[in-house]
Amino acid sequence: MAIDTQMVKKIAFLSHLKVEDDKIAGTAQEFDKILDWVGQLSEVDTTDVRPLSAVNDIDLICRKDEVTEGNQADKILKNAPVAEYDYFVVPKVVE
């Protein structure tokens, strides 16, 4: 798939990138190189390759999830600027 200058402008607009007019042609060439490389990846034969969820095959040792010291709201909130109903009070950030 060849990337032309119109496509570069559209991609730049959609991704909120500022591409100078004198660099659009060079950016199109760079996009073409990237797409060629991605195309090469799709040609790799992966039929006998197991899907990976991690790069190593070791299992993580997880500790048992136990509450060791609970009911300490008074100690935790002692230095809080504002606390209410055993919770930190923070400024509203979402309108």
C-alpha cells in the first residue's frame, strides 16, 4: 500500500501530529518503509510456534493474600489534611 501526501495529511490530522509541508513527502516514504516491514512480518511462518503470554516459562510464586494488620483507619488518616467516614477526602477532578 503506497502512502501519498493526502494520506500523510489525514494520518497527521487524525493523530494530532504536526507535519511541516516540506516534510510530508519524506514522511510518506517513512510510512511506506514501516508498512513494508509490517508486511514482511506477515510472511513469517508461525505454524509450529506456541503463542506466548510471557517471554520466559517460569511461574511466579505468589504469596497468600492475607490481611495482617487491619482496622487501622485512625493511624492511616492521622496525617490526612481532610478525612471523612474513614476515607481520604480529595478534590473533585472529573466534571
